[in-house]
Amino acid sequence: DSVINGLVQFRNTFNDLRKLKVVATFLLAYWLYIDGVDTVVRMAANFAFTLGFDQASIMGALVLIQLVAFVATMVYIKLANFIGLKNGIYLGIIGYCIILFAGYFVESITHFYIVALLIGCFQGGIQSISRSLYSRIIPEKKAAEFYGFYNMLGKFAAVFGPVLMGSVTLLLSNVVDDEIRAARFGLLSIIILFILGGYVFSKVDIEEGESMAKNL
């Protein structure tokens, strides 16, 4: 019964999404750029291994990301409240594009730690601001249902990113005959997700979304 009820609820929420085009547009944008965010975090260690860094240094960089993210998220939220939630998400998307470009040029463990520091500055912030913006464009009485849909998309993040990164790396490995160079271009290819996510997100009208949510 619980499975059937869950499927029925999913169908009802999906039907509501068809009426709330702003929410649907945002969720598509979110899925794209958060896939990029999760891919950067999850594939950072693999990329570092390819560059020849030792495991202890890589683990230290991952710990640094979490430590910086805790403090940076609070600062990021305050900044986003000042410049606006939508601009806050744009800032995160641009930040990750810069991170990917910086990652392409990593040569030493020091450079890698700088990139890890940058990831920590944006990781928690873009996630928190996205959730905050989402709360403004969904029907208050159906918030639990819509957050369930939102969280489900989050679980499916880092799906396209690793495939894209792996495919580009594999293809270029056969072309340039240089594993490290191919891996650099593979990492850089993740920027496509942020560009697409940013483009779709530009179509999100928050005021219209708030109005449609109140009328549903």
C-alpha cells in the first residue's frame, strides 16, 4: 500500500509541476548545475590521483573542503540575501566555472589545495540558496510533496557529469596520447553542465513563480 500511495503522490506532484512552469524550469536548471557541483566534488580525488598526488594529500584537501564549507556557507547566505537569491545562484555557477578553469591548470599539490579551498567557498552556499529559492516558488500547503521531488533530483545528481567527464577523457586519450592532458579536458568539460544550468535558470521568473504557487 505504501508503494502504491507513493506512486500516486508522485503522479499528483508531477501533474502539479505541469501547472507550475516556473518550478519545472527551476528544477531542470537545478538538476543540471547541481550535477556539475556533485561531479566536481566526487571526481576531484580521481583527478588528483591521475595527476600523481599521494592519497594523504588528497584526503587532506577533501577535509579542507568540508571545513571551509561550514563557515563559507553562512557568509554566502548573507551575501545572497544582500544581492538577491537569483544572483546568489549565478555567483555560484560562475564560481564553479572558475574552479574548473583553475583545476585544468593544477600542477602541484599547493595548486590543488587552492582549488579545494575555492570548492569549499561555493559548495554549501549554492545548495542552500537553491533550496531557499525553491521554497519561494512552491505551494506552501504542498511543500512536503515538492521537497520530496526536489530531494529526489538531488539523489540523481552526479549522473551526467561523471559520464561526460569519463567520455571526454577516454576519447581524448586515444587522440592526444596523453592521459593527464585528456583528464584535464575531461574535467573542463563539466563546465557544460553549468552553462546549460545557468541558461535554463535565466528563464526562471521568481515573482511569477510566487504568484502561481499562491494561486494553485
